[in-house]
Amino acid sequence: MLPRCHILAGLPPGVSPSSHAVEADGWIHLTGQLGRDLDNPAAPLPEGCAAQAERALGNLARVLAALGLGMENLVSCRVYLTRFEADYAALNEVWARSFAEGARPSRVCIGVTALALGAVVEIEAVARRP
């Protein structure tokens, strides 16, 4: 079966020429989300890692909802930080609030030199249909 590319109604295009998600055999790979406002994509990003991470997670939740899934369907996430040492603790605080203990997806966190739109955090994810 060929992968199914999802361009989801009600969501703006990504900042890159990509699908919102790609699905194959029940696995859904979600394009990385920044802390941008999906209802007003031209609005500036919120200040700081915590605010951007909360919004990026909210954006992942919206993509999942459009696919009939929820955050509980996340299997793993990759988080990219431009200020790793300065923002890692703030990211962990947001993460701990966003997922119930014992129900958190696996995660890797990677320091990078830059992200699109000047973001300080980006989160991509893999989910699985039940």
C-alpha cells in the first residue's frame, strides 16, 4: 500500500512544501510543528520556549484531531531546540504538564542552529492508529 499524504482542511499549509501528515499501514508521521497560530499563521510567534512548545503541542493535537486521533495515539516525538541548554528545562516542564505520567510518548531532543520563522522549538511526531 502506498503512503497516504494528508493535506487537512481547516489547517493552513505548512511553512515548508510538505503534507500535514503521511500515513502508511496505520503509522502516521506528522510534519514538525512550530509555535505558530494556526488560525492566524502570519501572527508573530509567542515569546520563549515554553509558550512555543505549548502551542506546537496544541498544533500537533489539532492535526491528530483532524485525522480522528488524539495525543494518546502519539508513539514518539522529536523535539528541536535552538537554545538547548537554556530551554531544555522549560521544555521538560511543558512536556510533564502535557502528558500524563505513564502515558508519555518516547522523545528525543536535539539542539539545532536554526528553525523556520525564527522559532526556538519545533516538534515532529509519529502516531499509530489503534
